[in-house]
Amino acid sequence: MSTYIGRGAFWRQAGLWAATAVMLLFILGPILWMLDSSFQGENELLTRPSHVVPQQPTIANFDYIFTGTVPQGQNVRGTLRSRISQEAREIPAALENSAIIALVVALVNVALGALAAYTFARVKFRGKSLVFNFLLWRSLTTRSSALSACSIHTLG
């Protein structure tokens, strides 16, 4: 038994694969460029024409973000100083605050969600299906409603 694909079906499949490749390029291209740029030093980033592959790869940018230690080439004062702004120097503290808040919010959500799930699973009460369906409807529509409201505000 052979699997023969007709000429029309072949071109349709080829077109779908080509469209998929173009979409992947548009989606992953900026992410790959950002990842590539993160391994380049400041001077290498500012050279023209830019390099697709870092000539001198470095992890100093990651070291700066996670520890706050300014890379050696950027810790300069005067007229030829580095282009790191004061806001960028506050990144480590901001990352720490964001991580703490995200962790606390996640733990509270898990705790309250577990209590609510247990209640809906084990306890019988009047209007249980109405409340459950309302919560389900609210969780499914809130984000799309907010997005449509933002787009209407932007367009109108």
C-alpha cells in the first residue's frame, strides 16, 4: 500500500509548510536576535554593520542583571561614559521585588484555589452549579473583554 499524494495536495502541503516557516521566522526572529544581543558587549552592539554572531561572547550582561555588578567596560565616568541609565542600574532590585510579589501571589492563588476546588468537589450547597458556571464564565471572558475594550479605546 503506497501513500500517493496528488499534485494539488502536494502544493497545498508545501504552501502550508512555507507559511509555517515564515510565521516561525516572524515569531522567533526577534527572540533569537535578543538572545544573540544579550551575549554581546556594549561596544560590539554599537558597531556597524552589526554582527549576527558575537565576535567576543560575554555573560557580563547577565552578571549585571542578576548581581548588579556593572561590567568593567561600562563603569566609566566623564564625557565618554557608558550608556547605562540610572533606571537600568536599578534592574536587580526591581527583579527581586517582582519575584517576591509573583511568588506571594502564586502561593495565595494556589491556597485559595485549593480551598475553592475542595468546596466545589465535596460540599453540596444551593446554587452550586450557578456559582461554578459563573466563575467559569468570568475566568473565560474577562481577558477577552478587557482586550476588546482596549482595542475599542485605541481605535475609537
